[in-house]
Amino acid sequence: MHVQSLLPSLRVALTGGIGSGKSFVAQLLRARGIEVFDCDASAKRLLRSSEPLQYDLQQLVGHHLYVNGQLQKQVLSAFLLASHTNKERLNALIHPAVAQDFERSGCSWLESAIFFDSGFDARVKVDRVVCVTAPLEVRLQRVMQRDALSRSKAMEWIECQWPQERVRALSDYEIQNDGTQDVGQQLNEILTQLIKA
């Protein structure tokens, strides 16, 4: 069912930790005719194409961050993982650019894994938040399989983000993506509630 035209002009954030299946839910939304702005894809594109952002990042990280115009991902990762302060300073440059990109996109839905953890909720005002959750073991298996990671490395990435209980407590709706419950049906129920909002 194409529901975009039926939805009131609500702005909705779709969030959920790594391995929760948030991107799968975003695909289901697109299949229902709802355009979803992908914050992660936006950040990656801006890192490659935005000269002002590249300049600011080089001032912060160093000129070796870009070689012949190409982002050196390992340099960025090393800087990011070196300290919490580095992570915050990077976010302070990247997130305003992504927020601007979202505002220009015309989308009313956005997908962000770290919507609350990163303080992105303070940069972009939304009316509702939908959180996708899954049991820890399910998330671990998905991340290990998808990214060919060891169990300990997958756990490191999960622990890098807020506990999903904390995210769920701040969200308006929850979709449980544990591999047994019907995700599409849960999504339809939420969309029905949003149409009535």
C-alpha cells in the first residue's frame, strides 16, 4: 500500500542500533511509497563531495585525511576511536552538514542509527520516533555475518552505541525484529496510527 499521500505532514525518525534491522524497515517503508532520508549515506556522500566539510575535517584531523581528494577511511576511523572527545568533535562538524542535507531533501522520514546518542535529535526536530529492536544474540549474528567480523569486534560496535532499552524509552513506537514476529504487520499498525495522528 502506498501511504505517503495519506500520512499527515509528520516528521518521523527511524532509529535502532547496529544489527537491529533498521535498514530493512527503511526498505519496507520505501516499498510503501515513503521516501526515507538515510543519514549514514548522506554523511558518506558529504565526506566525499563537500569541500567546506573536507576543509574543516582536515583542520581537525590533519591534511593526511584526504590524499589526492580521496578520504582515507582508516585515518578517520583511528581518529574517531582514539577518544570520546575526538568522536564529539567529528560529530560537531559532520552532523550539522547532514542536518542541512536532510532539511533540503524534502523527506519527512529519516533513518539514523544514533539519532539520540549523537544528539542529532537536538539538531533535527521530528514529531515521532520509531525504534527497531532485536535481541542481543540476533544482532551479534547479523553484524558478524554482514560485516565478516569476529564476535568480540561485533560486540565492540554494539557497545559503542546506547543500550537499545535507553533508545526504546525515548521512542514513540517499537518494531521488534527478532526473526519471529511479522515486521511488516508491526509497521502497518504504526503507519495506521500515524495516519490518524
